[in-house]
Amino acid sequence: MAIDWYQEFVDLEHEPAADELVALFYFEPAEGISREEAVGRIASESSTGTWTTLHTLPPRMRDLQAKAFEIDGNYVKIAYPLALWEEGNAVQLLSGIAGNIFGMKALANLRLIDASFPPAYLQHFKGPHFGMEGIRTMMRARGRPLTGAVPKPKVGFSAEEHAEVGFETWMGGFDFVKDDENLTSMPFNRFDDRVALLTKLRDKAENLTGERKSAFINISADTETMKKRADLLAENGWNYAMIDVVVAGTAAVATMRDYCSDLGLAIHAHRAMHAAFDRDPKHGMTMLFLAKLMRLIGVSQIHTGTAVGKLVGTKEEARLLADMLRERRVGAVEKTALEQDWGDIRSAFPVSSGGLHPGLVPDVLDIYGTELVLLVSGGIHGHPQGTRAGAEATMQAIEAWRDGETLEEKAAKAPELRAALEKWGHYKPK
């Protein structure tokens, strides 16, 4: 008599139905476990199975079993019937395809690479409230990347100092001032004080420049506190809130998506803690899937790396992440991504940040094009002539790329860019 029934969750003849969700995994069986048994365990544990055969199984349960239907070396695709998933519940989705399966002793390593969402699943999610076009209309900025900077060092400034650096950032031509991931409401820089002072200087910068200015102010905390902070932002005329989406959690982000939308606030998603589970190429989940999940829930933008700055990530990964956020349809990439049609789900901006300066701007724009949020922080504040000149140098680098000039050609008539190149050149931080 069979003890387990994992083999019943493997069907290499199965063709996924149009309404089935398909997940792509990388897996390594533990010693003594065959590939088929390993993928059967993944499909079983993430759907209706358990470790042993059962004698109280209604026949209809067979229709709810996930099926491992394609094994290619250490990669497997698993199809999940739509009925396994609660409508509009991204938390429950993760409990299935990213739940207990990662702790199974039969697997030495397991990595969730991607999951394709069928139209019948997508229809229960709202996605981003604004989309890229809505954000551009909000900010009155077209034909170039949106730009922003974090006052550096990331924590330590008083609210007054933070706001003054922000003002210089805006006056240099940038659209946004950004809190960093670990700045919330500390004794030296209280959230309410920071909002009040930034509001005053935002209005001043807008009056002086005639441009729309905004900020990604970090509301991350427990959900009720985030609501109160979002209320304060709306009361002061802000159009954005920033949330550390990984540490806040899928449920909190889903709640805040609707709450912020009702207030007219877009969500800037910082990905702090993502590398705790996406950096290992053999285990955890990919940044691609995390970004995809956040578009599904409804953030307006999320960090996706630079490929040329200080953080891990290749050009190919950055482009794929950007496409997954920006495009309506994304084609499959072998062993890397599944085909996805987003239907009516709006787009979200990729955010490129981490170790950038004016000398690297063309490299980033070659990867992303202009449909992105470009964050250059230390690379403006470290400018020999100060923050405002650093922001101006960055805008000059953007203009050079747009006009087909080299940075050196542009620098001959742009002293701020020239000073930046004299300090950093085209240096790529490590």
C-alpha cells in the first residue's frame, strides 16, 4: 500500500487551462529524492496534498490538485486550478506558491521564479491607481525620466536640515525628495515636523520654479499609524506616500493601496529587505516576482536596481523588471519569466537607484529609456559645489543623453556637469 501520493501531482501530459495560474520554480531535490518526487511534493504541498494517502477524499478534490506538467532539468512549471485562490487575496497566493514548500526536507533548494496570472485571477485586483501616464499628468513632466534624491546621510538630519537639503534638490531641477527606508519618525526627525517643513519649502520651490514638486515621505509603520500619516500627507497637499513594502507586508500594502487611493496618494514602494530572500540564485524568490506582485496589488512604482550602481543586478534583469512593470504584455524568457498579459491593470514605474551620479546617467537611460524614476542621491549631495549644482549636473546629463551628446561634449558648456565628471568620471561604485 502506498504511503504517500506525490506522484499523483505530476502529469507531464497536462496542458494548463486558460484560467489556471502557472508558477515557474527552480528546485534541487535533497539526497535520495528523484526529480519527479520533488516536483510532486512542491505541487502537493502548495495545493491540496499532504504527506500520506488519505481515505476520506471526495472525488471532486482531484480537480483542485496542482499539476507539475513540465520538468526541464532543475526547472519545473506547475499549474494551479483557479478555484485554489481566493479572489483578490495576494496574501493567500503567497501562502500557497511561496509557503510551506520552502521548508520541505525533500528539497535542498527551491526558488519561485515567476507566476503568470490568468485574466480570471487578475480581474479581482485593482492594480496601480494612477499608472505611469497618470503620474506624468500629476507631475506635469514628460519626455524625460522623473528625478528624485534622498538627503544623505539617509538618517541623522533634523527635520529642518532634511527639508533644507530637499529644497536645494528641488531647486536643482529634481521632481522629488525622498526619505530613505529607515527614516520614519525618530527623536531627531519627527514625521509630523518633516512633513510641515517640507510642505513649506515645496510651496516655495514651486513658486520660484513654476514646476510641480513632490516627495516620497516614508509612512512605514503599523497599518493604523500608516493611515494617520497618509491623512497628514493629504491634508498638506502631497500626492505621494512611501512604504517599505516588503517589511510592511503584503496585507498592509493591499490595505494602504485603497486607503491612499481614496486620498489621491500614489505609493512609492521601497524594497528594503528584498535581498534577504531574492539574492540567493537557488533559493527564495526573485525580485521579478516581487515587483510583479506589487504591481498586482497596486503600487505606483518600485525599486528595480541600476545594473551600474552599487547594488546587485544585471542589465538584463533590470530591463526585464522594467518591462514587467511598464508593459501590458510581456513575453516569456526561458527559465527566467513567464508570459504575462496584464489586461486592464495599469502600469507602474521602475525606480533606478543606488550608487548613481551624473557620469552614470547615460548608462541607466540606455537600459531603461525615459520611462522610469531616476534617483541620484549621494551623486548630487557629493557634488563639489553642493546639492543644487549636483541636481543641475544630473539634469544636464539627462539632456546630453536626450540630445545624443557625450557627457564630455555637454560638460564643455555646462560647468556643473563638468565639476561632477572631474570628481566621479564614469566610476561605478562597488
